[in-house]
Amino acid sequence: MALKIGDKVRFLNEVGGGRITSVISEDIVNVETNDGFEVPTRVNNLIFVNSPDVYESGRSRNTVAAPKPSAPSEKKTAKPEEPWFSDKNQVVAKDDLQFLFALVPEVPANPPTGNISMYLVNNCNDTLLFRFAKKTKYNYETVVAGSLSPNSKTYLGLIKPEMIAELPVYCFQLLNFRKRSKELESFLQKEITLSAVKFYKQNTFVTTRLFKVPVMLIQLNEIPLKAELEKLTEHDFQHASLPKEPQKKEQPISLPNTELIEVDLHIHELLDNHINLTNAEMLTVQMNKFHEEMDNAIKSEVKKIVFIHGVGNGTLKNELRRELQRKYSKYNFQDASFREYGYGATMVIIRK
């Protein structure tokens, strides 16, 4: 199937269409929809409408058609707009800034079992210059960099199921601006550490108008009111809350729910820095934590304890269950709630 960069196309399996703006791979192109969002789409899911530049399955090339001869005309005096800057897609009375890191599951019913696409969403009227990078042991490795038009989104890459247990720290550098502004905006830097547990919890993925399926959204810029509150000191709060009535008697502290407790055994939840550890050393740390929490649960009034180990290659899960059979054979265990944890957790019943 031959397509062209700049072609107008329709979606085969859904309503709407747009224009092809760039090529991601042999069979995937970016389509800018009528509402200004760029959407990665497979070539075989598009219907051709018309065509100026050339894209062919298996290879891509940009060619500009030779201009047709025309009668002499007056020279245009308008200055062409820079290709990386746009004041398009402006929304009236939309003054707040919002930059979002979005994770979109391929399998909404059970996100960890499928690929998860990453997007940067520019949900405001500013143009955004961005850099998306991964933090490694020695440096920051750039994954994608570029500019993003107002009220649009761009594809950053994939998280595959086998990557969830050991995700890197993701880093953003952002600079937003408008064609005309009263002041210069501050440069924004943000590091994101994703806990594997979040991918197994249904309430992590929410419905939004930005995507057609529930997604995980992470705000990259601070909410103004929250930022101002964080600047207030303890003295400010004490001064603002001088007692005008007699102090009420303190209520007794309620104990936490002992029906069920959760223990996350992912290594990044147990150690701040584990880069230099071998797999065997990391497993030792995780199993020590397992024994400590099991012994505490047995001594206390906890009825059930859930160990979150993730899916991965199954090493931690198998070692944990072998130890339950060997040392804690009097207690029953089973897979924890699939709805809450998918296949990534084991529940031990301490007391019935």
C-alpha cells in the first residue's frame, strides 16, 4: 500500500481522519487529526484520500513535486512561519498550563499483560520544546526531543510487559512559550519513577477526553495553588490558625486495618540505589524483607498479607512460594486478587 507524507487519510476502524505528518517505522505513521493531536497509526488501518509526498510500506522517502509553471504574479510579502513554531489550536479562555506524561495500555482490562504506549501531552495554548530521556548509571540518555504544538500530544515510545518490573527513571526537560508574552517562562525539569505496583491497580488508569481508553496520567508541571501552599512555613500556618475556642479533647488514635496488609517486594521500593547489585544480591534483599514481614504478621493480629512481586521472569515468585511451603507450611497461600494485582501478587492467609 503506497501512502504519502502530507496525505489526507481516514481511519479504517473508527470515525475521523487527518493528515500524515511523519514516519515512525515501516508500517506505522503519525496522523495529525482534525483536533490537532498526533496519533501513531498502522498503515493498513488507513484509507487514502489524496497525496502530495511519498511514503511506501517497507521504506520511506520525502520528495517534493516540481512546481508547475505559472504566469508571473506579484511577490508575496508575508514572512513564512517557522516550521517548529505554531500559534494554532488555541482554545479560548484556556490560560492554565498543563503538561502531562500519559501511559496508554494496549490491553485496558489488564494493562501489565500488553504494551503500554507513552505520550507527552501539551494541554495548553503554549508551544512546548521538550527532551525526554532515560536516567542510566552514568548519564541521561535522550529518547525523543523536539517541539509540540499547543493542545496536542506526541508519541514517546513503548513499555513492554517484561520491562515493568525494572523501569528506568524517566526524565523531562520542558520549555514553553507563546509568540507574545508578558514574561519569560521558567525552564522545567522533572524525573519520574514509576512503581510497578501502579500498573496492577485498576484505579491508576482513569478516563479522560484526551484518549479513547483509560490511561495513567502524571502531571509534569506544578499546580499553582499547590506550589504556593508548599512555600508556606509551619509558622505561617500556626499564625493563621490561632485558637478562638477551647481546645477539644484529643480523640484516641485508631489502629490501622489488620484484615489485610500489602508488602511491595520490588527492589526499587526496598533500596534507593541497587544499580551495582547482582540479581542474586537483589533476590537476597527481597527474601529478607519477605521473612521480616511474614514474622511480623504472624506475631500481630494481621489476618492476610499480600506480597507484590510482579510478573517478570518468575524468579522472585517461585522463590517466595518455595519458602512458604518450606518454612510456613501451616499457612495457606494463593494468587491475590486478579482485579487488583493481575498475576503479580501472592496472598498468605495467617488467620481465618
